[in-house]
Amino acid sequence: MLRAVSDLEGIRDVWETWPGNRDSDINSFLTFLSSHPETVRPHVLVIYRAGKPDALLVGRIDMGRIDCRIGYLRITLSARVMYFVYGALRGNATERNCNLLLEEILGSLSQGEADAAYMNFLRHDSDLCRLATKKPALVCRDYIRITQPHFATALPATVEEFYQGLSPKVRKNQKWQAKKLDKHFSGAVTIRCFREVADLDRMIQDVEQVARKSYQRGLGVGFVDSPRTREGLRLKAEKGWLRGYVLYLAERPCAFWLGDVNGNTFGSDCTGYDSEFASYSPGMYLVMKVIERLCDGNPEGVTAVDFATGQAQYKEVLSNRKWEEESVYIFAPSMKGISLNLVRSFVCGIDQAAKKLLASTNLLQRIKKSWRAHAGSKAATVG
């Protein structure tokens, strides 16, 4: 187990050879550690075989919190959390290795190193997910696991092939919406891609101008201009990963799509649009135009788009790959750990039961749509 930043450098060479998500990239991880005061230290588990690293699980110890939700109402429980980042497992992900990693996590919790361990959205069909839900003692298991779909799409060689892969209804609707926007803002539609460190101030200024009028801001989520955000974006720009797309209508920013290039994949980070322009679907317009660019003689060799975890209509209609992911808690076998499990199970159980009831009556989507519209109006007024 690696508990100090200096220890991480000792396995940098092998760490960087293993592919994975940006969140578990060693540079991204070190940047996060340096900019988050609530993080106590690294907690990286490494398995060695024949004297060489065979797999690792990227985590940290946070003086943090466990969030419980009833709808959009958040209840926060203070806790010392052993937090394993998204895509934490790198290297040889065999069942044997996963079992060893879970044994180490359970041992650390038993020794009081944390009140709970959090596994950030594991693939539902993975050995690590299965073991994390079955291996802990009954009082320490997570019974209210959050499950989300993860969407992605493999890109064809041409724009024509991409549109042919969409349903006739979606294809017709998107072309009509694009024509509507282009006609209304004739000659005044621009898309800019920000990639360099020198562009960051301008990009962040324009993205924040849009984000503060988006429905996400009204809900308290999405892009926020902060020192942490800037540090993360700077790292991506310095490494050549950053791709920040902004749509301008009559020179006014009205939609953005931020992400990064990882190998042959463009990974989506966050999106948003100015709710004032909602009737023109500027967010979808931008996403479609970016995908068109990637399909049309893309010099960077991007052959896939990862839309990330989370339900969204645009992800569903544009994706040709989908899998389920679960976030999993493991609670310490202590009074506080078991109490946290009980409280979270009770609160989140109410939330899940309410959602199932609303879904059975077709009210859930209506409520979400109404809430987002209200949040968009609220953000626009504040902005």
C-alpha cells in the first residue's frame, strides 16, 4: 500500500503504461491531491507478482462526507472515506487480483483507517463490483447501490455513415433543428475548440457565462469556475488532452462541451447551454457538429466518444454502446460505520421507493423535466 506522494513516483513508469480513465492517471491524481485540502493522503493498493507490479487500485483517504438524497434534497453525513476514483483499477484485472484488493480494503476498514470505502462507479459485470457487493459482512454491505447507464459510441469513417446509424426520427429531427438554428443566425454561427494553456482564461470566461444560465447551475451541479476546476483544465491543456468546444451565436457563447482525448477516444466531461436559447437546442447542435468533425477526416485518430456515466436523452439517441455501472460503499465494522450504513440505507431507500412509484405512474420524467425547467429559469434570472 502506498500512503505517501513520494511513494507514487516509484511506480510511475509502470502506472503510465497501463491504460485507463483520466481520473486514475497518475498526473491527474497528483494534481487532485495537491488541490484538495480535505484529502489526508494517498491510499493506492499495488499487487506485485514475481517482484513486479501487476495491478493497482487508485484511492485516497478523505475527511469527507457521504451524501444521501431524496430527489434533489441532499443530506450530508460527515465521515472519513477511503475513496477509490473512477477507473481506479489499472493493470491485470483478474478475479484473483480483485479478491486480493478487496481483502486489503476490508482489512484497512477493520483497522479503523476509514469509516467507509467508496468505489466510484464500477462496471456491473466486473469481478471487482461483484466482490465489493458480496464479500463484506452483512452489516457492512451497501444495500442501496446507485446504478447508472454508461453510454459511448464508435465513430464511423464518414459523417454520412454516422447519420445512417441514427434512427430515422432522430436523424430527421436533428437536421431540422440544425437548419432552424443556422437559418435564424445566418452567418453568425461559430464553433471554437480550445486546447492550449494560453486559451484557458478565454475559454473559462465564456463557458462560465453559459453555465451560470444553464439548468445544471440551477440544480447546483455542472461546470463551476473555481481554482480546482482551473487546475484540472490546466493539467489537461499542458498534457495536450484538453478539448473545450464552445458554440457562439452572433459572437455570444451559448453552449459548451468540455472533454479530453485519451488514446483514440474523446471523453465527455461536462456540457451546458444557455437556457435563453433552449428553443434552438444549441447543446445538441454543438454535440452533433463536434461529432461530424470527428468523423470527417479527423487527423487525431479519434474513433470513439465516451459520453460517461449518467442518463441523458442525447446520450441515448447518439450511442451505440451501453453498459451498467454501480457505485458501491463498504462500511467499516465499527459503531460509526454501521450507523452510517443504517442512516444512508433509510434515507436513500425512501428516495428509491419514491422513484419507483413515480416511474410506475409515468410521473418521474415529468417531474424531472419540470424541475429542470424551473432550475433553468432560476439560473437565467440569477445570471
